Amino acid sequence: MIAPTPVSLCCALLLCLPLTIVFTITSPIVTTIVTITHYDSYKDPARNFVPISNNKKKFDIKHRSVVWPPPSLSPPPSPLQPPLPEDDESLFRLAARVNPKPQPLGTPKKLAFMFLTTTPLPFAPLWELFFNQTRTKKLFNIYIHADPSFHYDPPFSGTFAGRDIHSKPTQRFTPSLVSAARRLLAHALLDDPSNAMFPLLSASCIPLHSFNFTYDTLIRSKKSFIEILSSEPGAYGRYIARGEDAMFPEVPFEDFRIGSQFFVLTRRHARLVVKDELLWSKFKLPCVQWDTCYPEENYLPTLLSMMDRRGCVPATLTHVDWTNQSDGHPRKYEASEVRPGLIVSLRGDRPRYGDDGGGFGNVTSSSLSKRHDPFLFARKFSPESLQPLMRIADDVIFHD
């Protein structure tokens, strides 16, 4: 047997190396395929010599493809968000688990504008101008509860497109209006953890200031704005609308409160509302005296007064004129009344503050008398008011 020489050893080693290396790029951005053609012996250092039989070299050649970057290093696909429950009980239970503080910390807080309506939004063009004043869309969200019993033609478009939530029928003198408000709060809580303040509006509401003024006013506040009144005429009739003892003992009459349906809640209070089951079990009872049944004006003022009076400014920031009410509805402003002087007058009015005599934390009755929070919204305006409102929008409404 002839002893191997250095030259023959080098030749054998060269034969063990890969014959070809082919780089195949299947995508210029994502994936590079590296195809390596090699011998089986390349994998095993103990088989660096290729066996010789019948004076012929037999090569076991295989083709392997390597994906780069490896799948383990590729970014994982975004998980699909499951649809929110359509039954209120599951929806509220889920919303009650959210963080009561806006998240993530350090990012801009947002306003969650919630529209409760049974009609198309007649002032959508005015609100479009309002929302377009901000340089970024990252300061607000919109949610619409549209009663499915009504026909919406045309459907919501522009900024309002796709912002309607799963809605259910609403009816006056029933708890359904409160359910709709709680539904809006739940969706807004679950939709965006940055939502910090939650104004409830109707289809007949208009803005009285620019977006930036509204945003700065609300985001600076650490408290909710909700009217809480304790000495209103007819309070006892409202209290017993579900029956003489229906509200007792959870809600004694001395804790029963009245206030505007329209509010601005902090995230903490929005969570408190969707989490509540005790008081809601009383206010959702059907009324036996329908003409004194106004759950939407009693439930939230009573709940927040009992649970966190110190966290509230007891006033609404939505202007309304009850001096000329008709059939339980406030005055409606017609197109002929819309002029700059009306907007200035509405802005100049002072909200009515709660009459609980200093029970709102460090807000005493004397300090309440000195407060003059600005009205940010106003109702009710007739749909025909849109054009005169649009004419004075830039020079009056949005000119702070």
C-alpha cells in the first residue's frame, strides 16, 4: 500500500468541499434563499475522506435551502383582535378590567367623543371642520351609538365612517338610553387605552369652541363634569317611578340625584360606570309611572355622587335652555336664530353647579360660586341650522 503524500491529502480535502454555492433571492425585501450543494460527508468531520470502491468515486449529493432571516428572527404576525361581545353583560365585564389610567404613560391623552343618536348626524360637516383643526388624528376617537330601529341615509361618512358600534334600540322613559351610554363607554374603554376623557353628545349638539380649546380644557381636568342636583322639584316622583320601595335599600331617597343626560367622564369614572352592578340593578328596573321615569338623568348623577363625589365638578359643559321647554324637551334653536351673537351668548352663560353645599371634595359652596367653567357644546339645534352655522364656523365658533 502506497503511503499518502501531502499532495494527495490536499486533493482529497478539496474533493470534500462543496462543489457549488448558489444564492437565490426570492424577494428583494423579505427572504433570501441560500442553496448549498454538498456531500453528506461534509456534515460529519469523521468522514472527511471519501471511500473509494471499484476505482470510482461515488458522491451522495443533496440540495438544501436555507431561509434568511431564520423564521425565529422574523417579526411575529400581529394577532387578530377578537370581536367585542354583543351582549351587554359580557361587554361590561370585559371593559371593567381595563386600566383606569390612560396608557401608555407619556403618550398624548385622547378625547373619546361619543354620539348617541336615532338619526343621521345632521351637523357632521360642522364636526368635520372641528376635528380637522388638529394637526394629528391621534388626539381623539369617535364612537356612535345609532339606534338600529331607524333608517340612516346617507350612512356615516368622512371622519364618522366605520365609527358606529354595535347598537340596540333606545326608547324614552326606559333604561335603554342609559344602556346605550354605558355601551359607548365600554367600547371606548376597550378600543383605545389612551382615551382619557369621554364626552357624551347628541345628534343636535354643536361645538362652541375650537378643537384645541376643547382638548386643552378637558385634558387639564382631573375630574369629571356631570350635573349633580339634590333639591330638584319632582325628585320624589322620579324616585318612586319604579315603585314605592323599588330603590331601597341600595339607593335611599336622600342619595337620589338628578342631572343632565350629557356629561364628560374621566377614564376612571367611565370604568366605574361599566363596572357597577349594584345601583344599575335598581335603575334598570322598568318604571310603573312612565311620565316621571328619566333614568338617563338620574342614574349617573346618583352613582357618581354616592361613589366618588370628590372626583366630580357638579356641572355639565353642554349648554341647554330649559326656560322654553316643550313636552319635556328643551328649547330648539332654529336656523333664523343662528348668528354670531347667539354663539357669544351661549359661551358667556355660566353652568349651574350642584347644590350639595360643599360635598365635592375641596370644591366648597363658596368656591363653586366662583367657578365659571366654559360651555364646550350646546343643544338643541334644528337640522336646518347647519348652513348658517357653517357660515360662521371659522370666524366665530372656532375663533377663541
